[in-house]
Amino acid sequence: MNKVIIAFTVFCIILLSVQGISAGVNFDPKLKLNDTKDHSAEIKQRDYEKAKLYHQKITGEFFGASVDFQIGYGSTSPNVTSRENVKDINTTNKGGFTLGALVNLNLFGLLDLSTGLDFINKKYEYGIPYVSNPQDPLDSAVNSIKNSYLNIPINVNVGGMVSDKVGISFSGGPYFGILLNPANAVSGFKDFDLGLNGILTGNYLLNPFMSVILGTKFQYGGLNNLLSTGSIEKVTTNSWGVFTGLRVGF
């Protein structure tokens, strides 16, 4: 008799549990076999929302930001003006590596900006002629410049995806550069550099949150005149480089 009571009790518990689960599940499918309602508008809206979310991911705008991690190589050409104007100043371009981590920000869907840290080696040589012997074009003092700067750009971005996998963008604006080796720099060089820069970047999508990037950039430095001495009136620089790296979206 006890076994019958126990079995009946267990059966009742199972029955009540099944009824409770059934009551908590909503078996109300959107589409039914005998449903004659037109759901095309709902389907289009659902597909639009999915496509919009995917586009935000691949463009790094899911949370309004992405970061470009760059590594590259660049060459710097100096523009040196002598006070005496006795002879032309000979200059030599040299190259150096570059590193960067630039944050791309989308402000309320209205404006795209980028800023961050851009490390660059600016190496070049220039020869200052001796005023005492203006007839000898080879008589000059050669200064070898090996300045390292940490630049902070403030750029405006334009561009976007040109296909499901490939995007292209251009960013440009001013930058402020801090001279990292003032103790070893040629005497008279300023500790900072104000300039303009432009960056052209292509990206290839690896997944919704990461892309391989490849690009080129140009910098015009010395808006604040990098050097002014007894023989040098003005020094500005033109730097050009290429880079690759990764873009990570957040």
C-alpha cells in the first residue's frame, strides 16, 4: 500500500511540474503554416537591424571607437634656410622606423576624429657653409640630425567601407610633437614641433572586430620653426612613410 501511495505522489509531482513548464513557455510562433498575414515588412525590418549591427561592427563603430596599431618606416627631408645666403645648403634625406596607436572616435554619428600617440624618428643631414670661405662650395660643416618625436595628432576622418571586406579612409589635421632626446639633439633645436599631417589607410576585414591595415602618411613639421641660430634662419621638415598593422574595434 505504501508503494502505491509513493508512486501516486511522484506521479502527481511530475504532472504538476509539466503543467508549470508548459504554462511558462510561449508557443506563439511568428509564422504559422496557415497564417495568411503579410510579414514582409517585419522580415525587412529584422534584416535591416541585423545589417546595421554588422556594419557597425566592421567599421569599428559598435561602441563608437577603434584603435589602429601601426608599425612602419619613414624618410625625412629638411628645408634649411641660411641667414647669410652665401651658398646653397646641401641636405640629405634619411629614414627611420615609426610606431603608432591612434584611436578613432565616432561622436554621435556626426563626426569622426582620431588622436593618440605617433612615435617617429626624423633623421637627416644638412651642411652649413663657412662664411669665411664663400668661394669653396665644399667647405661646410655637416650636421647630422637624429631627433625622435612623440606626436599627438588631432585629425578629422572621412571614408568608410567600399565592400563587405575592404574599407578606405583619410584623416588629417594638426599635430603637436614632443622632442624625446633634447639632450642629444643639435644645439638650438626646439623641444617641440607643431605641424600638419595626413594619413591614407586601407583596411581588410578579418572578423567583425579586427582588420589588417596598410597605409601611407605625410607630415609637414616646423610650423613653429624648429631651429634658429646665428647661421640658420629657419628649419622645417617633410616626412613621408608607409605602415601596416591592425585595427581593433570596440
